[in-house]
Amino acid sequence: LAVDHFTHAEDAIDRLGQQHDYDLLITDVLLKGRLSGLDLIAHVRNLPESQARLPILTVTGFDEAARRIELLRAGTNDYVVKPVLPDELAVRVNNLISNKHLLDQVIRQQTRLREMAMTDQLTGCLNRRGLRDLIARQLANRRRKAQSCVDALLMLDLDLFKKLNDNHGHDAGDRVLAAVGTCLRKFLREDDMVCRMGGEEFVLYLPDCQKRQARSAADRLRRAIERLHPDGLAITASIGVTTIEPNKPEDLDQALLIADRALYRAKRRGRNRVAMQHRLNSA
């Protein structure tokens, strides 16, 4: 075991702010300095969720019921009474660390299952459910922070994809879709999202993206796909673009419908191009 030792709670708090992979915190109730072991426990339990789960073993010189209850209510997972028996300490430390590792494993599995439920397995992009969930979360967070931003929605469809499938087979079509998915994911900024809606259709959600930026992004993306040549095949894409204005009644479904109308206009005008539309009833 690697152990970092501090005599002051303040020093332990500083280290916890720098290093997040500890398996156990052992603290005495009485520490040097201004803060006590109870203050340290309270600090840990108020950290972000993953750090707040850090197991805590508290050492105390008192074995009264009131002190035990106080420690447990403060958030300690277990305690030992002085004088500490080495065998007892070893068992309690082993139990707490083992339980933490089991919990970490369960959380990793749950995270993986959530990611799988929200991800298109062929392209690595979000699926329709994943896109909706993440956009809803982002918009709710923005409302809490009273932020007001224009967002862009890009609907992209690979041109003549059915013909590609018919001529080269569905395996080649799948490889093309996978390559396009990789291209789209590389294109994203940190908060952007890309979803495979189904078939050869993708949607990109670009938060805090004005109309001019959205048009420029769509043009760059269209050119990137034209240069791709997955499996040696020439492919192009048509893209419909719309923006979601703050404090407007349009919901995601309506924004998707507007982007779909813009995409249809791009197809009708000859494919391999970008079209923009901002209202459902635009010509």
C-alpha cells in the first residue's frame, strides 16, 4: 500500500484536491491545526460525487455510544477505538478497500451499460435516445444557470447511399457508415453531439453556435466527407441546417423537422450541398 501521511486536515484537503484516486482515508478525530477529523469528513462528503464516495475510517479515543453515533452521522464508514489493535485495523482497512473496489466495478459496469444504451454500435455516435437525453440535460443545466445561447442543428444524409449498397454490398455500406461516424466525431467540439438517426442519416447538435458559424461548420463537414473515400468509394453528403433560438417555443422535434426540410432542399438542388432554414413555413 502507498500511504500519504498528514498531521493537519488542511494539508489532507489540499492533497485531495490534487489527487482523486485514493482508496481510503484514515483520520483521527483530534488533529493538529484548526480543523478536526470531523471537519475533514464533512469536507470529503461535500466533494463531487465520485470523490465523496471515498471510504473513511476514523480513529477515536472514546468508545461511548454518543461518539460512535456522531462519527457515523458525520459520514465515516467505520471506526476503531484506541489503543488500536493491528489485526483489527488490518481487517477493517481491507474490508473498506475491498468494498470500494467492488462499488467502483459496479459503477463502471453501469456507466458502460448506459453508454451502450445511448450509442450506435456501428458508428460510435449517439443513437436517437442518447441525443435526446443529452440535449435535455444540457438545456436543463442551461436554464438553471440562466444562460441564453443560440444552438445549431445539422441534419446530414449521405447521397445515393442505397445505390452504393446495391452496387457494393451492405458490408461495404457498413464500413462507409463507420468511417463517416468517425469523421463526424473527430469534427466535434467538446460540447457538440452527433447522432446516427438511422440508416445513412446523422444529426449534429452544436451548442452556442450562431447562424454564420453553423453554415461554415456544415460546409467544412461536407468537404471533409467528400474527401473521405472510405473503402476507396466516392461519397458525398447533403446537409440541412437550422438554429434553435433561446426563449422560442420550438422544441427539439420541431427543430429536427425544420432541419429535415432544409436537407430536402439541399437534395432537390443537386445534392452535395448545404441548405439553411429557420422557420417551418420557409420556402
